[in-house]
Amino acid sequence: MDMLPRHKAIMAYTYTTPWLLVVAELLILVSITESKVPAIIVFGDSTVDAGNNNVYPALLKSNFRPYGRDFAGGRPTGRFSNGRIPPDFISEAFGLKPTKVIPVWKELEYYKEYQNKLRAYVGKDKANEILSEALYLMSLGTNDFLENYYLSPKRQSQFTVQQYEDFLIGLAENFIKELYSLGVRKISLTGLPPMGCLPLERTINILGQNECLEKFNNVALEFNGKLNGLVKSLNKELPGLRLLSADFFSHNKYEIRCGLAGFDVVGRGCCATGKFELSYLCNKLSPFTCSDAKKYVFWDAFHPTEKTNHIVVNSFLGKLLAYFR
């Protein structure tokens, strides 16, 4: 890797883990300072991808306009939004500034490789301090349900919804324990949003007048409840672990959906028709893309706007700062 100033660096890892069953993004923002949180490491999907899809083979990409049009400089960065995404706002709150992105594929082994590189760069003691004091943000479940379960007859024949929830909870537990064995001690865990209210899901709910699919929202609530139980269990079981549940479901569903945050449009995205387009279908050739994304909850049919991301982060940021800073 290129040598960076010793006071700050950023790395991003992309891996596929059999535990989360999705192509996930591992975004590492490192600031080698005296901060109690010298690094923020994010495990998630396209909602937290800061640009890994630019440099590795991916089915969906967002490194073209109008993606990123409201980002600094008005340029597409690979973020699936018109601007900033949750890790941007969280890293800013902790005083961390990203400076570089490096992609790595597949498995947790690549995170272990990063650990070794960091130790070689700053020394074993300093690296261990950074890795143990880092804040790890984990977001899981949305792609697992909407892409791997509801679109897969095979999965549905193997599991009932409740069994699949338990299956994912078990995989998340194993994943967290593996991180713990690698020295991780600070984890913020986010579960499912009100996924039945995504424009893409509203579009297919023709018989329901394109309202939210409450069936999916109920699954999200049930799954998040099980995640909360996992958080309590692991905090008791693993000495020194500080695991926090950052559940923003209620805020996201009721305040944003009902327009209490000043949104004019909540049922479709800003880009193109906003009903089904994302990635390549959300492009600069569409004549229907809105002029002001601040009026919309969603940017495309799946991903929130920068304004929504900011509101969602603010809904649990105080709790996050109080618990980990």
C-alpha cells in the first residue's frame, strides 16, 4: 500500500462471507490519534459502500451520474446515493477524515491480512491498540431477506421465515464471536429497516395500492427483536465486549414515512421514475429524475437520499457517541 501520513488513513475491504450471505463492504477509516475511537470499521452492503464497487467486478455499480451529484465536488464516488452515506456522517462525528480506499475480496481472512499490514506499518502494539479500540459498525439482514430469501424458492423451501431469522441470528453470532477472537471489543449492530416501505417493494404491492408491504415490516420488527436478544446475550457471555443495538426502525418508519422531517415524497425515489430503478437504470439519460433530492426519502428505488441518511444517523448518533466515545 502507499504510505500515508501517520495521523490518518482510510482503507476499504470488500469480502463475501458465508455468514452474512451477501457481498459486503468493509470500510475502515483510521485516524492514528489519541481518540478513544481511532478507527471506524463498517460491515454492510451497498447502503454503506463508499466506492468499492468502482474497482471490483460487481453486478451493480453507482460510479456515474446522477449518483453523487450532491456529494462534495458533485462527482459520482460509488456511493449508492446522491451524496453522503451513514459511515460518512458517523466518521465526521468521531473526527475521522477518509483519505484512501483500497479494495479486498472475500472472507474475513482479508481483514486478518489488513491487521497484519497495519502491524507492519505502525508496529504491533499501536496496531493492536487501534484494532481493539476501533468502533465496528455492522448492518445486516436486508439483502439476506429481499434477495436471498424472498427471491429464492429454494431458500423458502428450506426455511420458514422464523427459521431463516434464527439462521441469520446464528450466523451473526458466529461472526461477532470470530471478530471478538481477533481482538474486536466495540460493535454497533444495526438490523433491518422498514424494508416493506422501500419503493421497489411498494411497486410490486399492486393489490395493496402500492403502500408499504407490512408483511416485510413485521419480519423486520421480529428480526430486530431477536438481534436485541443476541446483543444482551453476547454482552453477558464475552468479557470486555461492548455490543450496542442501534435500531432505528421506528424512527425511519414513522417520522420519515409520515413526512415529519420535511419530505414531500416518501413512496418513490428521486432518480428516474423512482419506482424500480437503481444502479444502471438510474442514469443521467432519464428525463424524470427530480431536481431536489432533499424532498425525497429515497434516492433510487432501494437507497436513501443523503438527507435521509443524515436523519437516520442522527437518530442514534447521541447514543453511539455516549456509549463509545
